[in-house]
Amino acid sequence: MSFRDNLLHLRAANDMTQEQLAALLGVSRQSVTKWESDKSYPEMDKLIKLCEIFDCTLDELVTGDLTDRAPASQAAEAAEATEALPPGPAPDPYGYDDHMRSFASRISSGILVIILGAALSTIFYSLGESNVLGFLPLSENIANAVGTLFILAGIALGLLLIIPAGMAHATFVRQHPYVDDLYSEEDRAKTRNSFAFDLVAGIVLIFAGICVIILFSDTPLEGIVGLPLMLGCIAFGVRSIVYGGMMLARLNVANYNEAAAEVLASSEIESLELPQEQKEKLQEYSKRDQRIGAICGFIMIIATIAGLVMLFVPEYQTPLFWMAWVIGGLLCGAVSTLMKVAK
């Protein structure tokens, strides 16, 4: 007798729904469905919990025949205790939602800090060109140096948020390469409404920044007030849009499962306790992502060479040297999107 047959019988004999059993085990209803259809197998801690619920041994549950087993008293009590639970997906057993919320907050905040650093730097760059306020004893070199320090400080602080967040996300994906869909239609509707608000708020802030720079245009305060305020509005606007977009994207659990191939090595994928079909899909995605990574790496090498040339070679020097990396990043995004869509 198989584990699947035993589980089906025990759940039916104890008049227990998939939702009730999932709630008792701390998994989603979809997980129970996959166990009962032989598409996946529970982890050891879940097997032990099943034995406690149905009052049987591990050997009996996995390889024995429990189809003649009478209902267990503790199973009936447990089922009654779950009747008051609200309908819908079971509580998140993976910590997926909390993780994705934290990931979205840290990434968007890192972007905010980087742009704010650039906003503050423009104040000192403007003072270096002409002492607008008339009383700050800053030479042009000192003002430019302080402005550069603000840019570097913004980048450093932003990366201190972004890089650890990326590493934590990679660790989470390795621990949970496959996640069941935990969201109800109500969750999706609320998140879509929140995204609409974040998107509109971000656009309004960006347009407000444009209005500010127009207001101070051709005045002595354009560089010291208008430009930093514009960049500050843009910083918070971009943060709002990025955060809202990442919160909306977290609902696409299927995309998360596919993106796990970007983090996992082929050997790690092969060792996962997943159906063979799912492993083959992950292997295919992994090979595609390796090709994308190679192409993007080549693009960024070219962008770095171009940026260094525009920074150090007198004939090509320009204050817009940093645009080389921006263009390189945009090209990488375009290549990644096209390759994924083509597949």
C-alpha cells in the first residue's frame, strides 16, 4: 500500500478536509493535494506530524496498509479545532510573504538612498560654481569634493541595503526553491489596489520634481534648491513605484519558482525533493539564465571600458561618463526580457 492511499483513507475516515489537514501541518492546501496525487512527498517533520494526528507509526503510514484503520480520536479533535479557521489558503508555512515584503522594502530603500545622495551632492556642486548664499567659505575644489563624498556615501549606503537583501533572497530561494501559491483573490485585489496607489503617488512625485525645477529655473537658487528638490522628489517617486511593483510581483509565485533557477546550481536542482518534471523545467531555466548572464557580463565589460575611457582619456572626457553603465544595464534588461519571452 502506498503513502498516497493511506493518506486518502485516513483523511476521509476522519472526515477531514484538505484545508483542515493543511492548517494542522502548517502547509498550503495545494501541498496536501500534491501528496494525494503523488506529485510530491512531505518532508520528514510533516510525516511525523501526520503520524501523531492519525495515531500510527511512520512505517505504517509510508509502507503499511491503513485502509481498515478506524478514525483516531485526536484526529477528530484536531479537525474540530480547525473548523473556525477562515476559508482560503493556509497560513504561510515558508515565511515567503514576510521575506518578499522585506526584500521589496530594502531594495526600494537602497535605490532611494542612492538618488538622495546625488540630490545632496548637487547643493555643493552648485556652491562650487558660484557662492550663491554669499557667506559659505567653500572653495570650488572643497565644494566639489564634498559633493562627490555625498554621491559615494549614497552609493555605499544604498549598496549596504541592496547587496545584503540580494544575498538574503538567494539564501531564501535555496531553502525554498518551490513555493505553493498562498494568496487568495482578496489578497490579490488588495495588492493591486496598493500598487495602483504606489504607482500614481510615484508619478505625482516625479512630476512635482519637474515642476520644482521649472519654478526655480533661471534663478540663483536653481542649482542649490531647485535641482536637489527635484532629485529628492524623483527619489521618493522611484522608491514608491519600485516598492509597489515588487509587492505586486510577489503574488506571481509561479515566476518565483521559475526564477529559482537563477540561484540554484544544476547539482542543487537535481538534489531537490521535487517531481522530475519540475526539476527538468528548473534545469532548462538554469541553462537559459546562464546564457543571459554570459551575454550581460560581456555587455557590462564593454560599458565599463567605455565609462573609463570617458572618465580618463582627455579626448573623450565627459561628466556623463556614468551613463555608460546606465546604458549597459538597460541593454542587459532588454536582452534578458527578449530571451525569456522568446523561450
